[in-house]
Amino acid sequence: MTELDVAIVGAGPAGLFAAYELSSYVAKGAIRVAVIDKGRHVDKRRCPLFNQRRKVREGTCNSCNPCNILYGLGGAGALSSGTINLRPDVGGDLDKLVGSWEEAEELIRYIDSVFVKFGAPNNVFRIDSSAASELERLAAKAGAKFVPTPQRYMGSDNTPRVIKNMYDHLVRCGIRFYLETEVLDIARASDGLYELKTSRGVLRARYLILAPGRGGAPWFSEVARRLGIEVEPGPLDIGVRVEVPAYITEPVTSIVRDPKIIMYTRVYDDKVRTFCTNPNGFVVKELYSDGTTGVNGESYETIKSKNTNFALLVTIKLTDPLEDTIAYGKYIAGLATKLGGGKPIIQRFGDLEAGRRSTWSRVERSSVEPTLKDVTPGDIGMAYPYRVIANIIEAMKRLDTIMPGVASQQTLLYAPEIKFYSVRAVVNRDLETTASNVFAAGDGAGLSRGINVAAATGVIAARGVLKKMGLSS
């Protein structure tokens, strides 16, 4: 039975940055730290790059094993476009977690410097003030808000290399990784240590950092219940992946690669936002371990399409008696998967607005050639609640003021695109939960909604552990 000082559950951005923050003490032999994740090493999570590029071009990439999508070294972000938003209020509410905007900004700069240290391209997309003002004016005209955000872009082909460099450094420092190892249960022993029952044996640790990532949201909810961790209901994002010719979005994406546009709908007052924009990118299919399918977007430095895609997400919050957003989201994802015959649904915006299903003949008449072919033409309105569909249609029309042509009848929509953020752990300033010596971090604990803030919460949690151990400066 292996004994540790700190066990980190999850090897995504939160888990890796928590490990990085502890690594200097591990290298000096002061503490023993291990990272456990049910997924694979980043090198094993995807097809070889040559084959991956070929499949992307053909629009048939299935991202290999379903478990490779959300789990493994690097987390869900390892297979993303690798865009790091350099604002503390994008990808979460870091300023509220730490208590001040200045401290949150400093932490984001630190996160960014670590990414650069391990090979992230040394260029940041910054927004010209006059161009930002023009976008803010257009957004205001549409009844929306544009959030100017400097961004560091790594690219889907470079992100795995950055993650691998970070992993190699942590291993050299002496941090142990238990990959392809599932944590089945956690219980507190009579001596105060936590016992982690894993698929490969039992680990014991005095401190825990629970950072299971977006895919581990249901797992965190269950573990929180068993350990007595106080939680609050979390939100759910349900939406579509929008695909348009790149020239439609180019006036905006040439100013900011991944524009953050937020609006509240007129009828329902629901929040709708753009997310994960991929100029000249590709829509990709994701297969999940529960048998459902989904869509996402990627972009590469070395290959380009003629299209741009982005997610348009509606934030859903549930109240008593149904507060389980995870179960609700999974139900919708399952229904969409059944309607698509095990494939994502594709639909022209004009067909969605008219209340009719798309067919291949209608899709082929579109001016937009889909970058994902392994889909089923259908009616997203058969899977999504009317409220979500109404919000999407309204948001598309309002976006047309900012990016004329987005709300064309020919625009392609893919579904389901659903983001789970779990219940939200109740934590203190050091991210310690109501269970003593158990800290939480990242999307899976409901404390972030993106790579940048997830990584920052990992750092905060690790510093909290060091403080309790009497090792912090």
C-alpha cells in the first residue's frame, strides 16, 4: 500500500498545475505526490498526427477510443485548439475566488508563463483598442456584450507537445503518475489519512486535491456526497456548433481569434455566449463512454479549412426539485444521439428556424460545405427543449449584427454540444472543501469553465496544501 503526502485526482490543467506548484518540494524530497487519472498518456490519446490530419481533412475523425476525449494527461483541453484566455473572468470567475482583480490577473500571468516555459508559442493575440471599441459598439447594437480578451493560441497540433513537456518535467522532479488508473472510491481511515481505492490498488494520502475535470463531474458529485463535501447546484451549457464560411467571421476573428460575446435573451432572460471559435478550423465528432455522441471544434497551425466554427451555448440553471443538471444534460445528449442514429445531428439554420428537418439534399445545396461528414441530417428541435431552440434562434439573429451572414439560412448547425460543470464545491479562499484536508479545483468541481482558470485553481489548491503543511513561503 503506497503512502503519499498529496494525492491529486485528475491530470487535466487543474491537476497538472497543482502538481507543478508542488514539484519543487518533491524534487527536494520534502513531500511525496502522485497524480491519478483514468485516461492515457497524451501520446496515446489520439491517432498519429499524420493519420489525424488525414481524418480531419476527410471529416471522419472519431477521436479514437471514447475514453480519450475527456480523460487522460492534459484533460479535455489536450484535444482542443489550445487557446488560453488571458483574463481572469473568462473561463470562470477567478477574481471572485481570490478576492481581487489584481491578484487574479497576476495568477493568470503566472499560468501563461508556465505554458510558455513548456513550449507554448511565444505570441499573444492582443486587441487593438480602436478595433475593440468598434466591436463593443456593434455588440451593444445587438444587445450583447463583447469581452475583449488577449489570447495565447497553441493549436490542436501543438497542445499535446506542451503537455508532454510539462509531464516530463514533473516526472523528473519525482512526481508519480498513475495513468489508466481509475479512482473507484475514497474513504477516510481511522488515522486521518484518506484511502483511495483504485483499479490498480490502494493509495493513502494525508491531503487530496480533487481535480477530475469536466468528464469527472458525475464522479465528483458522488465522491462529494460520500465525503460530506458541501456543494451547490451547478449550471449546464446546451447549444450547437455553428459553421460558416471563414470570410463571414474574418472581420471579427482577425481582431480577436476567439471572440467572447455574451447576451441575455429577451423572452427568457437566459445567458447565451459564444465559445471556442476556430477560424479555418474543423468540426469534430466526440464519442463518450456512456454511448452518447457530441461535437467540438479544432484548429491547426499547419492545415486550414475554408470555414470557421464556434459553439453557441445556452446556460441552464435548475432549481428544486430537479437540481441535477448533469442528469438533465445526459438525457438530452442521449435523445440527440438516438435521433442521429449514433451520430451528431446536422441542420441548416434556415431549416431549424422553419421547424423542418434537414436532409442531405438540402445540406448539399448549402453554400457551406461541412467539415464533419459523419453526421445525420435531422431536426435539432426534436432533441432540445423549445426554450433552448428559441434562445439559439434569437442569439443567431443578434449575432448577425456583429458578423453579417452568420444567420444565413445556409449556415450549418451541429448538435449536441453540451458542457457539464458539475455541482460547485463550497470552498474557502485556499479552495479547501468542508472535508478537512480535501481541496477542489477545476471544471469537474464546478470552480472553472476553461483551461486558464482551471489551471489557476490547481495552483491555488496546491498553495493551500503547502500552507497547511507549513511549507509555503
